[in-house]
Amino acid sequence: MRKLLGTALIGVVLAMSTSPAAAFRNDGGSSSVAYNYILYADAEKTVWIGMLSDTCGANGGVINPYLPTPYFDREPAFLCTSGGPYLPPEW
């Protein structure tokens, strides 16, 4: 089981590192809040995989990363605006 999990994690890392541009999709600008994601390999969130973050597009829309697992936590990081990323003072 450990060997299978290790092989799967290596595959995820290689997939994310070989083509970073293909790992992102644009949400169409429907949301302006960008998030940081903490990724886990299991539902109990005991096996940490890594971290990813949203980025801002040229039009102020949020570009979401491809999340290779359904198990993650997310937290607001910043706002995307037409002028670029913005961190509100109350955050």
C-alpha cells in the first residue's frame, strides 16, 4: 500500500511540474477571492501532499490551479482586481 501511495504521489508531482501552464484553468472571472490550498492524500487529512495557490488573470479574474486530489483545505489569500492582486487591510 505504501509503495502504491508513493508511486501515486510521484505521478502527481511529475504531472504538476512538467506542464504548469496546463495545470491552470480560468474560472471566467466569476469570483475575485483567490485562495491558498493545502492538499492531502486521504480524507482524514493526515498525509500532506503540498500546497497550491490561485493567481490573478489579466482581466482581474481568478485563475484556479488544478487540484489533483479531492482532499484539501483552502483559505482566502487575496483579492484579484483589474489592477492586480490586492490584500485588504482587514485580512
